[in-house]
Amino acid sequence: MLRVEFGLDTFGDVTRDTSAAQVIRNVVEQAVLADRSGVDAFGLGEHHRDDYAISAPEIVLAAIAARTERIRLGTAVTVLSSDDPVRVYERFATLDAVSGGRAEIILGRGSFTESFPLFGYDLADYERLFEEKTELMAELLAEEPVTWSGTVRPPLKGQDVFPKTESGRIRTWIGVGGSPESVVRAARYGFPLVLAIIGGEPARFAPYADLYRRALTELGQQEQPIAVHCPGFVAATDEEAAELLWPHARTLLNRLGRERGWPPITRDRFQADIEEGAWHVGSPETVARKIAATVRALGIQRFDLKYAHGTLPHEHLMTAVGLYGTEVVPRVRALLADAD
């Protein structure tokens, strides 16, 4: 059986009565525990707003690298549209060096748009920025002199970029929210795919996984892994997990709802999302069963749990991280082995 990897993602949600600086220090502690608990990968989201503490994930990842030994360190996601691909490569090649080859990148357009005005980009160029910068990023990752021209940044002519990595390439994914065009783009450039499943039954994303595999074949690309990123939370029992999570998830979802015109979330709706939708919430046994079902339904090679939500306190996040690594992941591996 092909080994499935298991990761944890956080955006560094700012918790009640806690400064952003303390949240960042807490995230480092959570990552150290994830490494010691057997988790395969740890991802940090990039945001530029007051409810998330992490705007420079590479710096936090470097701090984590200094205190961990084996866990892969990446982003969830790097907002490539409002960044410069050359600088993205340089920062992650440096992280790869200090971490002993553990750096990875998930490129994406992000679900928020604050970085566009912050860095002087026009939202009208949303598609063009990501398309051209993805093309350049693919060239840079080959670690050879690059000749490239486009409309969103100055051209490069036989330009080398440093430092080079010891392995010859930084592991780089493209994260998508579920549009067929984005799936095909990932295949066109030969990037592994991350499906961000934040609502609805995970199995409904199977057509996107199938489309990606077909596109790789038709475009003459090598086989690549598929990952999913889903929200969730682990506690000792199903009841405790739901009760601890609900008030904090409600705060988060209602804040986003006010920004995006969604109706307020109800407890019944939230419970339905836990039982039938994208939220992987409950005891280690319950979460393991749901993750195993998601892995089997989509045929994926990696599952990343977004474990921090809204104002959930650090102590509950530490418990969730520890349970995920020491109890959930071994259970999922056993369930998948039994299915073979």
C-alpha cells in the first residue's frame, strides 16, 4: 500500500485575550509537539488581517525548523498572486537549507484579498497574476538559469537564482478551491494538487481528483500526489470536541459570513457539517474513521487537518495536536491497511 502522509495546518488564528506575538510563539510550540507526536507535515497560512497572526510564514517555519527534527514545513498557502516568485523561491530555498531539506510550498490565490491593495496589485488582474507567476515559479523550481517574460513583472534572461537546494528541487504543490480550470492548471505545470475542502461532503470532490489524473496523463506529465486540506478538531470524546469547538467556530464563521454575505451559522447546521460534511471533528476514533473514508473516496496521498479555528485557546489546540499525531494517525493507517 502507498504510504499516506498526514499533516496539520493553522493560520495562526488570534485567540481571545492573546496577542498576535503570543499566538506566533504558541504556533511554534504546537509544531514542536506535532513533530514529536509523529505528524508528517506542518503548514502555515499566509494572511494580512488582524484575526490571523501569520503574515510571514517562512520566518515562523524557520523558527520551527530550529526546534524540530523530521516534520516537513510548508505553507497553506503562499499567496503567489501578490508575491514575487523569485523571492518566494529564495525564501523557501533558504528554509530548505536551515531545515535540512524539509521545506515545501503550497501555492495558491488565497481566499482573502487583503494582500492585493497592500502590495499594490489590482484585483482586476487576479487571474493573470496567478497564471503568469505560476509559469515563472515552475521555471525557477528547475534550479537552472531562467529566461522568462510576461506582463506582471520584469523579464529574466538567463538569470540564475540562489541558493540552490541540496535535493535539486523544493517540493511544491498548487492549492485549489474546486474550479476545474485550477485543477487543469496544476496538471499543466506538473505540480502536485491540494484540494481545499472546507464545506460539503468530501466525496463530492472525487471528480476533481479524477480530472487531475486524466489531465496529467493527457498533458504528458508524470504521476503526482493529491492532498486535501479539511477543517477539524480532536478531543477525548465526540461530545467534548463539538462542545469545545462550537462557540469558537461560530465566532469565526459568523465573522466571515458578515464579510461575504452568508447567513449566521446555526448549531444544527454546524452539527450536520460534522456528521456529513467537511468538518473532521470528534474523538480520535471518529476522526480517524472519517479521514480514512476521505482518503479512500478520493484516492489521495496526503490529508492535512486545519486544526485551529477562531478563538480556540492554545491548550485545546495542543491537546488536539497531540491526539492527532499519537492516536488519530496510527488509527487511520490501520484502517487503510485493513481495507487492503
